[in-house]
Amino acid sequence: MIYELLHPIVTPLATAIWRPDVVGTDNVPATGPVILASNHLSFVDSVVIPLTSPRQVAFLAKAEYFTGTGVRGWISREWFTGVGSIPVNRDDARAAQESLDLALTHLRGGGAFGIYPEGTRSRDGRLYRGRTGVAWLALQARCPIVPVGLSGTDQIQPVGARLPRRARVRVEFGSPIQVEGRFDGMPQGRARREITDEVMAAILTMTGQEWAGEYNQRQPDMPA
């Protein structure tokens, strides 16, 4: 309900301010379960993708986004709740798996789910190796993955900036990656790795980022 109220208001306003270049929305299936797998440059990515996606998309979101105070905390809580985001305590491995299980439930219910295979945002702008949770979800839900390439979102609110800035943003929704039936008989670990690498290769092609070739490690004081 909150999404239906906020989206028609926030989307035109955000579009007028940042004028995002949005490409490939027709690659997102209109119905049925689908995963939107994106690179991660800024905490605003989880706002930009729902604003530009042709359908409602939910994300796993840091639990702190639901507990903030003041006006900013209220806006964050209302937005992430409204788009159906699932809170996760990133420092609790069991809670993280439980959150993936909730994401799987969302997909099996026919929803669209957004995920950042890098695990946390890139502080240096490079694209890091993907973690295989995205492939696990796709295989379990038997649904396609739409790779998403973001550019410029790191300039909306750079590290250390208190207020958002105007920046040129590009969002590209790539061709869906089908998993159903392609990996039957393959060991699950290998299938998850191959799917994840295919997703990251598609994102790299869209964004032109430098490839880090390693996993991104979250710093203790680093926001999502």
C-alpha cells in the first residue's frame, strides 16, 4: 500500500532531479518470479532500482534502515518497508540464511527480488567477484536473473557527504539469464559458480567497471 502511494509521487520527482538514463526495461518480465542482480556503488542503489524498474522489486536491506531516527530515518523506514524490503542482520550468519529463505518465499510467490552479488558496495568503483547466493536463489526458485548495470549512483551521495547531490545516473536492465534446465546433472557448487560468473560478466559489460577479480570485504564501519 505504501509503495502504491509513494511510487507515483517519488518517481517523477526523482526523475526530474536526476534525469536517469534508463535502458532495457522491457528485459524485465512483467509477471512471475525474477531476480534483479546489480552492481553496488551506493546505498541509494536500493532506491534507484525500485524507482526505475517497471515492476515492484524488493531487496534484502540492512536492518538499520528500519530503525533510524529523525526525518531521514522515517523516510528510510517507510520506503524500504513500502517496497517490501527484507531486513537482514549482516553480522549474523544464521539470520542472513533466514533472510535468503524469506527472499525465496517472495520469489515463489511470483515477486521480483533485487540482490547485490558483490555482497556490499564497492568503495573504489571496481566490480568485485560475485557471491553465489544469487545463483542459489535462481536455482531454487527456477527463475531468470536480469543483470542490472548501475553507473553514477556513487556520485549522488559520495562517502562523507551529508546530503544528496545531482548526478548523471544510468540504469541498464540486461537480457535475462535463464537457469531452468541448463544445469541439470551438474554439481550444485559448480552450477552456482558458473551462473554467478555469467551474471557478473554481464554487469561488467554494461558498466565498463574495472574488474577486481576478488571478493569485496566489508569494513567494520562501512554502510551498505
